[in-house]
Amino acid sequence: MHVHSTGPARRPRPEAPTPDRAARQAGVRGQNLSLALRHVLESERPQSRADIATATGLSRATVSGLVDELIAADLLVELEPPAAVRAGRPAVPLAAARGTVAGIGMEINVDYLGVRALDLGGRVLTERVELGDFRDSDPVAVLDRLAGIAGRVVAHLSADGIRVAGTALALPGLVDRITGPLRVAPNLGWRDVDVIGILAAHPVLAGLLPRLANEAKLAARAEADARGHDGERPSFVYISGEVGIGAAIVLDGEIFPGRHGWSGEIGHSVVDAFASPPSRPAGGRAVWRQREGISTLEDLAGQDALMRGAGLDPTEPLESLLRAARAGEAEALGSLRRAGAALGVAVANVVSVVDVGLVVLGGTFGQVFPYVREAVEQQLERCVIFAPWSPIEVSEARAREYPAMTGGALVALRTVVADPATWAGAAPVAQA
């Protein structure tokens, strides 16, 4: 069918902007800001505007506008360009801004409290660690003490004009995802503690309430960051050895939390059981395990077990065990070898289920790594069905001292990377 025009053709009228369209444009801008910032932060070498455009597929004009916003927001800085090797204007390299925005990671462990602040480049801006014995402690007293430490860290950052992106708190126990409560921390003697409610009473943390997570998961977050370069997303099982033993499963660079956030409680896995299970008598779980000949990984390879197996007082520092091992003392070496074998059996079960090729030993196990590695590898080779075709690598953790505090700070900084538009202010909408 032909339609005959009776007059000049009308030109299409531009679509009037609507709140919904503006929201979509702002959403695109926010995503592109995040993409550009993340590309710079995750790259091993400084990136130029041209590098970002090539990697992301955004136009150079768009990238230039995004980078200008990120610089104005004190999230990125321009570095001195390298000496020109050919004609033309050299590309200006970009890097994370130093000391402008901080994430704060906090930790409560059996023998210390700590707070660490990192900037976007992963540099430690300030930290405080206080040693103590927090077994069977009063949760309110310990959390108040931690809040006091955090308050001093926040005051230090504020005095330097550093904005705080947020906080995260590592706890050695079962934590309901995101906000808690802490269900149980056996080595602290805590059960069903409203951590957020207690911290909210502190004037400094009332406006900076932390995300809560298990210590091993935040340590694994730091380890994934240490192993991820140029967009690489590593997969591994992370084992955190302290008085208790925790674990985390990292798949493609992300922590697998489980339905409640309770995955990774490897310390409570049964490694040795040689009695039939009658009805459970009174006396508590540990007494019942002992009566029934049941040993968990923590019973056999936790830090207290390592020390006792070497004939040392568990309250002594781990350095006492290391000193004995370096001197070749048979009791110390035997304790470490037995712990390594038990650890290998427990980890073999995890590896067989999740099918990863790397096991990372951190915390106490990172410090005693040379003395437990061989025993762990032997058990993995012996117990993992696919080991003959795909050997499992055992590696020492790269995220060093207090990795859970580092992981907590990184989690807090993720909010900046995910939504840099909030920090960039009301800037013009960048067109893709």
C-alpha cells in the first residue's frame, strides 16, 4: 500500500528527557566510571587514557571525560609521562591517588585486636594492633576496646584530610552474612552476639558501622587481591591457621560465602574418628569428642595443638616452635609433620568437592610452611582422586601479616570502586 504525502515531511522530534531516561544515563555514567577506575587499579603497570579506551571499548573522548572526573574526585592522579621514545606527545600514565580515601579493616582474634587503614593503591596509611588474651572474654568489653582503637585510627585519618569509605570487621567464628549477628566464636567463648548493636553505641563507629565477615574469608580476600594481576581472577582454597582453623573457597577471584556466610569451617571437620556414635552424653562438645575418639582438624593442627605436640606451653609465642624446628628438635618437627598430615587429609576432602588446583596456607600455617608443606602435599597426592592427572599446588600465602585486616579494608574500598560517581559528585553525564 502506498501512502501519499500531502505536505512536507516532518522531521522527527527529539525525545524529551524524562526522569527515567536521566536515571539510565546516570547509570551508564556510573558504570563507566567504575569500569575505568577498576581498570587502573587492577593493572600491574600505570595505564593511560588510550590504554583504558582500548581495554574497555569506550571511545577516547568518553574515557578522557571519565578520567577527568576521577582525578577531580581525588581517586586517580596523573604521573609524569615517560621520556618520549618517538615523535608525538607521550601518553600520561594514571595511578590510584595516594592517601585521599581509606578503607578500614578491623579484626578480633584470640590473641589480638587490630585496625588497619588502606588507600586505593593498597598502601597502609595507619594501623594499630593490641595484643591480649581474649579467650572466654566479655564481648561488650572487647568490642568497646576495639571501637576505641578504631576511633583513634579514624581521628588520625580525619586530621590528614582522608575520607573514610567504610569499615569491615573480621571475626573468628560463624557470622550471618553482611550485618551479623555473630552466632558463635568458640575460641572467644562468644555466642549470639549483636556485634553491630554494641558498636553502634560508640560515637565514632555509629556512622561507620562495619560489614561483618569470618576472619578466613577476609584473609582470602586479601590473598585474591595479592594474586590477581591485570584482571586475572584466581581460584584456590585458602587455609587460615590460628588457634582456630578457618578456610575460604575462592572461585574466579570471588569468595564463595555459602547460604548463611558459614562456608569454610574446616577446623571443625572430623579428621579422625574410630568409635561408633552412641547417644551424646552431657559435658559439652569437646568432652563428647574426646570420649568418642573423634578428632577435628583444630584438635590436631590448631596452634595450641602444634605447641603441645612440641612439648611447649600453648601460651608461648609461635616463634618458640619455629626456633625449636630450626634447631632440628625432633619433638617440634614431629608435631609439625603430624599437623601437616592432618591438614592434608582435611584439605583433600575440600579439593575433591570443589575441584580447584591451588591450596594456599596462611596465618600460622604460612609461618610454618617449610615444615608442613611436604606432609600436606603427600596427603593431597594420596587422597585426591584426580591428583594423578591434575596435581594440586600447595603455596605459601602472599598476603602477609594480618591479612584479614587488609581484606576488610579492601572490602570497604570496593564500595568506592563500585560507585565512584558518589565520590565524583554532580559531574556531567559521560556519553558512551
